[in-house]
Amino acid sequence: MWCLPKNLIWEVALEEKDEERDLADAKMLFLMFKGAYEAGKYRNGAYNSILRRALQAIWLESRPKRRSPGWPWSKDAREIYIQSMKESGKTDGKGIANKLVMEHVISAKTITDKLLAEMDDIIKQPEPEKAMLKVLKEFHKDPYLVVISKEEDKLLSRGDGWERYEACGFDHKTFMKLTDDPEYIKALNDLK
């Protein structure tokens, strides 16, 4: 979990990643995971923590910020943003960064565990970095981030997938893209 950046919240925060950058990041992660795997240390909590942090910094945090409006937003998160638009007369989202959170649907721990579980097969591939990249991209096929309010984030339980949201009373069917919310469209038109 991390807070939305205070500047450029709803704008492109990073240049688009390309295949070359994705492969370079996958190679770096492959070398780290391979080292831990071959040393047999991946069962150690400290190593797992380091691998999760590396995964978070190198892969997870460097990709999602560029499409915030396109991620599923909770009803509360959309209401906070729309209210901010109405009050400020702007769509820049300033003043609400501390009220919203981008949260992973699938945790970094689950991704780390899956990578470690598949490391033996990945290492055996003729191009292991590409095999690593393929596994990493599997986690980006579906929406893997949601935007929720800080208050909603406090309610979330441990676990993975939409099940952990539903266990806390969230209905995943009420999540939608900000730009698909009729109230957002109305507020946007009112600003013009």
C-alpha cells in the first residue's frame, strides 16, 4: 500500500514503460530472486521481506501510477474525489492525496511466493529473464490496483484478491473507473 503522490495525482506520473525497460526490470528481479533461491535462504523471513520490497520498488510501484483514473475506484473514493472537484473547481485532485490509497488486489507477498515457487522452472528456461517477465506480467492482466479511501484501507483484512475486500463488506461490483461514474461526468461537465 502507498499513498497517492501529492503532485500529478491524476496525470501521467511516469513515462510509459516499454518492453526494454520491462525486460531490464525483470532481469534485475530475476538475479535477486535467483540468488536467494539458490542460496536456499528464501525460506527466511528477512530474505522474503527484502525480495518483497525489491518487487514493490522495481516492478509494482514503478508502473501503476500512470493510469489512476482507469483503476477500479470504490464508491467512497470516487465521492471524495468528486467532492474535491466541486469544492475546488478543479480536476487536479490537490488536497485529497492523504485521503486516498492505491491498494493491490493481489499482494506483493503472493507475487513473491509465486515467483519463488516457479524459480526452478524459470532458471531452466533458455532466457530466464523473459520467463520472469512473463510471470510478472500475469499479475498485470486484470486490474491489480484499486483506489480506496484511507478509512476503507483501515478495514481491509489480510489475504488476497477480491475475497479480502468482500470479507470486509466491500462489494467488488460497486468498484468502477472514476471516468465511468455518472457523478464524475456530471461534475466534470459542471466545471466547463
